[in-house]
Amino acid sequence: MAGSTPARLKVILGENNIEKLTLPNGIPESLEDLLGTIKTTFGLKDILRLQYMDQDFGNDFFNLNSTTELQNLGTIKVIHQQTNPPLISDLQSTSSLSISFESDDGASGASNDTIIVSSPESVSSRTQQWPEDFAIPQFSYDTELQLERGNTEYRVSQKMLTLSSRMLSDILKRVAEEIYRYKAYPEDAHFCTAAEALIKRHPCLKEPGSFNGCYGWKQRLKYKMANYRTQLKLQGCPELCVNSLKSKATTDTYPAKKVKKPKRSEANFYPSFPTGETLDSMEKVRLELLTEIGIRDNERVIENKMANTFAYRRHEVVNQEPSIQELKDRWPALFTQKEINTEFQRLMAVPLEGKFMAQLDMHSSQLIKVIRAKGGATRQKIANIMDTLDQTVDINHRRECVLKALTIFLGEDADGLIKEYLDCGADDVQRDLGQVTMAVFVIRKEGEGLQDPPADIGIVIEGVEVLHELTSVASACALLLDHAKHPTTNTPPYTAQRGDSVAERNKATQLRRRFRGRASSETNSVETELSPETKQQRLLSS
């Protein structure tokens, strides 16, 4: 990176489509890194060309050939270069991420213009999370024709449309297929969102006897989705076949026992292998990776092989549940800051560090208000942290203080998440870290405080050091979230859940009662200071 001073850029993605890009570590030194950041943050896949606004020439746009032309609060324009049209327009016409957030690349080392969610030949890969506004798909021509007439009559006379069995089947089938694009095992809230979107687009489908006009549609979609999964399972869909009785051990041959499905918003929990690939061919690529990591300046080859073996790696993690040490021995290329960010992007369909930092920065001011309102023993524990927060202006130090204070506010020990040591006792440090289940460790030089740069920052899981020499504590906490997705690891439940919420903007209704109870008891004292718009925003994105 060009520097540690944060920078913000105005990004013009298209007509009436402008976003703000926050770069906590400054503007990248290379144009390729900047392109990768923009693609990752805004979910772009096309071949891009950038232009920058030159104030010396009347704010005209010129082609960007070097990031040295950019400065903080500058403006860049994204130019989409035409490529060959896709063969399947429905699968390629997904718009940019529906989740609205203040975009950022953060301290991410995942600036990569070739991030691949899965192999291009894998038909089961998902490129985004569940959208905030669920889009109802296009139905068959005759169904659309009758719905158009029904909507017209509804606007005139409020008369509901009587559906034939063929129309009902077509509607349920298309909506179920659209739901499956995002989730194979949707929850009740997802069905409710889809049903509400259906009657919003086609008001003639409202149910007069329903309390919300769509309860019956929600129930029909649940049954249809179950039937649709059964059909896909019979066709050999790996994501669903993994839960068939034939795939389970003899001691677990019960339909509801050890169901393997996404539990933490994974978009690509169990993807299918790329077309033409088998277990043997994937194992061969894995063995090649062990050789490739010993070759200098070989990052691009490693990235491509890691992308092609993503499905194989996920099958191994889900089926065998290896320990961190076993995973590190088999996939050493995975344990780098850049590759962890890329793997998280493939798994979750959202950027890791960039999203985490952007959301943390966005909500820090409100979090600090809530935390400061806490009294009793908690206030005494966070007093030193708040003093350091008031004295420092470094963005990384401020993020670290907020995360530590938030951990204590949630009733957990901050030392359990972030362990600090002096560099004078290396043997004692290694011995202590060997007993740790999961934590971020910070090694400081003797006599230096929080505002001084530490000697080392890393992550330890199951007593194994998986990363070190990270850029900041906040970056380490973000990377720890990726390892928290591992099925064999354990992390403090409320800290992990709050971290997931910061990174993925989970709704307030999805947070557990413990956090909601703690937050609600403290926010009353600062509620009067907030505008109605701010209250609503905080409630939706806590």
C-alpha cells in the first residue's frame, strides 16, 4: 500500500449509480490492486477500465494508468469493456450486490482482480448473499399475461385473481428456483420475504383471509422448496446428496441427524466439482500445490489452483471435519492473509476485511456511545481502553479499542479474544499459546504501549499458529471470523456472533436475546441524542 493514511474515493459505476470507496490503508500502489479492490467490494466481474477526474483540465476524465494520479477524496469512473455475451443470461445477469454498505477494501490483502467464487464450470456456485429486496422472476408467457390482467382488474375493483393449478404450479416452481439461487435451506424469514415480494409485484395474488395477505403463499413455498430439494437430490446435486441416508455413517442413519447445511450464512457451503473433475484429479492438483508454494513469484499459479480446488476443499472440510493442524498440513497455501480473504469471498460471497472494516467504522460512533453508557464493573474494566481511544487518532488503534471494549460490554473477557505478550519471554509465549483454543495474539516490545506498533500480530487456533505478521488487531479479528466458520473450532459465542453481524450486517431480529438485552438497557440513556433516522439505521444494522 502507498501509505497507512486512510483514503476515500468517489466511484462512478454507471448512470445514477455512485458509491463511496473507503481505503483504510490508503490508495494501493498498483493499478491491479485497485481494480481488484473495486471488483471485490462492488461484486463486479466484467473487464474494467478506470478513468480519473483531472481538476487541471476542467474536471474531465482521463484513462488511469497509475494510482499516483489519485488523491484522497478524488473521483474515478468505472468503464465496463464489452466481452462475449454469456450463454445463459439468467445466471449472468445478477446485478451488483444488493446489500447496501459503505464500501471498503480495508486492510485487506485480498486485492485480487481474479477472485473466483468457484470454478467457472461449476453450476452450483453462488455469487451473492440473500438480497435485501427479493426479485420475483419472470414466469411463463401465459402466466405473466393472466397476472397482468389480474393486476389491472385489482387496481380497478380490488378483485383477486383465481389461479388455475397450472398457474399456481408455475409460480411456485419459478419462485422456488429463485430462492435456491441464494439458499438451499432457507429459513422462515426468507420465505416470508419471498412471499411479500410476490404479492407486492402482483397484488392480485393477495389472500383476503390472511393477516398479512401472503401467509398462505409462505406455507406453499415451504412445501414447494422441500419438493424441489427432493428433485435435485434425485438428480445428484452434491449440496443435497450429502444429507442422504446413503451418505451417512451407519450410526447416523436418521434423516434429522447430523444434517450438513449452512449455519453461518455460507453461500457456497458444499459446491459441486468443476465439470470433468473427479476426486483423483482434484487430489493431483492439491499435490501440485504443495510443490508450487516453494517456488518464488508464483502467486498467480497458486491462486488459480486454489480457486479450482475450492469445491474439493469444502467437501473435505464438511465430510471429514479435519483439525486446523491437519488442514494446514494438507493446504498450506490457504494460510496466508490474501488467500484467507479470497477463500472467504468464495465461501460467503462477501469480502471479508473490506466489509468488516467498513461496517465497524460506520457503527463505531454509536457503539462507543452505548458502551460509555454502561456503568458498574464494566465501566471500570473499559476505562483504560476508553482513555486510549480518546488519546489516539490512528484508525487501527481506534478499531482495536472499540473491539476490546465491545467484547467486555458483551460480558466476555477481552484477554480471551486478544492476548498480549512481551517479546522477552518467547518460550513462555509459545507454551501459553499452545493451550489456546482460538485467539488473536499481540507481541509488544517491553516498555511500549498500545499506541506503539507491536512486534507481531497473529492468530492461534487449537494451539496452532495459523497466521502472523498481520497489519493490525482489527485485521486479525476479521480474519479470525473466517476460521470461526471451520466446523471443528469453537469461539466465544456472543463475540463470534457480534463479529459476524459487523461483517455481514445481520438484522437485529437475528441477534440473540443476550446481546439485545444488554444493548437495549444501555441505549435508553443515549436514545434522546439520536435522530429518528439514526435510530432506525442502528436498529436495522446492529
